[in-house]
Amino acid sequence: MDHAGPQTLGALLATRSALGDADALVLPGRRVGYGDLNAAARRWAKAFMALGIVPGDHVGLLFNTCTTFVEAMFGAAMAGAAVVPCNARYQPAELAYLIENADIAALVTDGAPDGAVDFLSRLRLALPTLAAAGAGVGLHLPEAPRLRALVATGRVGERGVAAAEDILAAGDRVPDDDLDARIAAVQPEQTAIILYTSGTTANPKGCLITHRAMIGNARALAKRYGIDAGDRFWSPLPMFHIAGILPLTGAIERCAAYLTIPNFEAGMALDMLSRERATHAYPCFVTIMQDLINHPRFGDVDLSRVRLMNSNLAVQPPWIADAIAKAMPQAVQVGTYGLTE
């Protein structure tokens, strides 16, 4: 395994900030360059420091796929915290278990319902005593004794919830030198990510993944997939999953752009693959593959720039393999086996 280069998530993004306006992250209607992504992550890191987050604390992130998730994830890593990505599909009982079991000290979520999910409503059901809390900072909840802060973007004035704008403004007063020292102090063997498994036979278990392991695996994936600087890696998989975080980290390690969508919709996906000139595609699952192929515009979309697709054709129905081979004869088709842990 190649161990050259930065060995912590915060140092990795800080190094890549020299790429400036080059695309780091692209979502429908939103494009973030490397310089802006680093600046946003630093602002979140300072906000966490202002909240009293210290190295070794656990920071939970409850979002659908969005730029804020990525910014806050790298920000928490810069501050020395371990990031706990929360499954956006979790129901209140599952969230209650996760928050308590993962010893989450601060939880950041999307406070603006998007029509599909209202995270704050779920959290109020998961944390019954939150309704009696005055502020979102300095929490003392019997059901989540380690949780000290609940922060929400997009909404203010909620009981028991701190507005992200206020927390970020407080962080602006943290000196840059203090943050730089915090980033430099993070060690590769510290826990970077705590990802919960599916819990098929019992409650989900948290997998502790170090900075070295995350970056090493991402680097190996990028090397094996032949991702180069300026490439454009498309994935529709949720950001809270290892299959979202790992290729994202691999793309950043290789100075490439990571292209993604908040929720899978075949037409939107095909438009992005073509418009953004994707060089790598990561659909992985049969349900995604068949929706892409069955879309009426599939045959008209230019997929000629895709050099490699993680299609897992060995476990796909033959008609899917035939359609993919016909649409992308130039692409190398690969299959990947992986584990959260």
C-alpha cells in the first residue's frame, strides 16, 4: 500500500486547497472548488472548537448527501474529533440508540425539512427530554448523557437546538494558529470515522476507522481505479455510507472531482454523467443499474468518457451486462467487495 502523502483527513484537504477553484465536489446546482471546500471545513473546525469539542470527542452528522456533510466531516476531523455519519433513513428508536451508543458529544443536522424527511422531528422523538432543554448547547439529556450540543442548519429559534449560523459565527473568533496547531496534532492512528454496520442479527456495531486506514484504503482504491488529477468520479451512493466516504476521499487524494446526487433519480444521474464528463462511475447495485438502463434517454446519453465503471457485472442479470457493454464499450467494468470495518 502506498503511504506517501498526508495521513490524516484534515491534512489531506489542507494540502489539496492549493488546487484553488478546481472542482472538488459537484452536486446538482452546486459546485465547490478545493479552496472553498478547505475554507468551509476550517470554519466548521473552528465552530467545533468553540463548542468545546476536544480531540477524541465524537461528532455526529445527520444529513442527506449534501455539501455541508462533507464540509463538517472534514472540519470535525481537523478539530481532532471522530466523525459519526448517521444513516439518514434511521427512525427515532434507531437514532436514540446510535446517539447514546456512539457517545456523540455534538450532533449537526439539517434543520430544514426537504419534503421527504424532517430530521429535527425524528430527533425530538428520539430524545424525549430535548423538549425541555432551553438551548442547543450545554445539553444534559438522561437518554444521551454525552450529548452536549445539537446544531441545525437552515432553521433558527428551535427549543433545544442551536442555529448553525450562531455556532459558525462563534468559531470565527478562534485564531487560525490555534486551528493549525489542532490539525497538526492529529495522529494517523487516531479514530477518524465511526461507521455503524447494518446490525443484521443485533443492534448495529460501530466500526472505528483510523485516519491511516481511511486514507490508505482510499489511496488504494484510487490507484486501482486509475484515478488521476482532473478526473471526475461519479457516485450516487449515500454519503453516510462507506461506499460514499471512501471514493470521496480517494478522489480528493488524487486531486479529482467527486460528482454525486442527494437522492438517486435516473434522469438526473444520466444528465450529470454526461454534462460533467464523468471519467469513472460507481453505480454498484442492480437497482441503480436497471433504472439507468431502462430510462428512455439512456441510449442518447454520451457515456464515452467513462473509462471505468464499478458495475459488479458478475452478479448482475445478463441483460444488464449486455446493455452496459454496448453503451460503454471503451470502459473497463470492475466489481468490488468491501466491508464497513
